[in-house]
Amino acid sequence: MEKKTMEEDSFHLKPRKWLEDVSHGRYGQEIEILTLQGLHVVTAQKGSIRCTFFVPKTLVDRNGNWHTGAMATLMDHIGAAAVATTMGHFKVSVNYDISCFSTVKAEEEVEIEGKVLSHKGKLSSVLVEVKRKDSGEMVALGKQWMAYIDDPMKASKL
């Protein structure tokens, strides 16, 4: 049996803290803080992260539905955090597909789970599911390919 280092055992702590810091406004860009405000990390373990989120009135469109851009931003962060639980560092999205199945109104609670599917070189594949907390109904499904970039300055030029 392969022994894990203490660093490998604590990979889930860094992404959990990052999500909590952004959701509480201690870190991040304004758009991230607004879209993650109120996010609660339920579990974080190697290869997955699960959260709950009450959709605030500030993130709905003119029809009262959770704005898809805000949902996509939240899902992207959950995907990045899930990958970080296995790799110990964050990656950037290079391919991102979202399928929306249902709308969510203000003050509804959802569960969001990010699961790492595979790694290939510097690429990682992750699946993010958004479900209604009360019924388990699927709201949205996101599939992402994320890449590790050695030089963060390269990422800003992509």
C-alpha cells in the first residue's frame, strides 16, 4: 500500500478554504464574491467537493430565475476546487459545457457537487452537478477540461 504524505492528505483543505474565503468576501474579484456569497462547503475529499447554496435575490434575472452566468461562475469554481483536491493546485478551464435542465428561483437551495473524472498530463476532466436540495431534481450539469499552467501570466493572455 502506497503511503501518502501529509501534503497529499491535506489537499482538500486548500480548495475548501479558498471557496469559503471567496464566499465570505475575504478573497477574489467582485464578480466571484457576488456569485459565491453564501456558499457552504459540506464536504471536501480527494476527487470531490459538495456544497449547498441559497440563491440570493441579487443573482436572478428579470424573470426571477437564477442568472445562468452566475450559475456558470459558481460551477466553474466548484470544478476548479474539485480538481485541486486531487492535484494540490488550481487549474483553469480550457473547455466548459453546461446543460441546463431547469430554472431555480431566488431563495431556493441547491446542492452542487464537483467530481474529478480523470487526469491526462496537464489536463483534468471534472463533472459538476447542480440539483435542487429538496427534491434532488437535476438543474444543470457541467463538464469541464481544466489545464495546469506553469506560468500564471500565460493564463491571463489566453
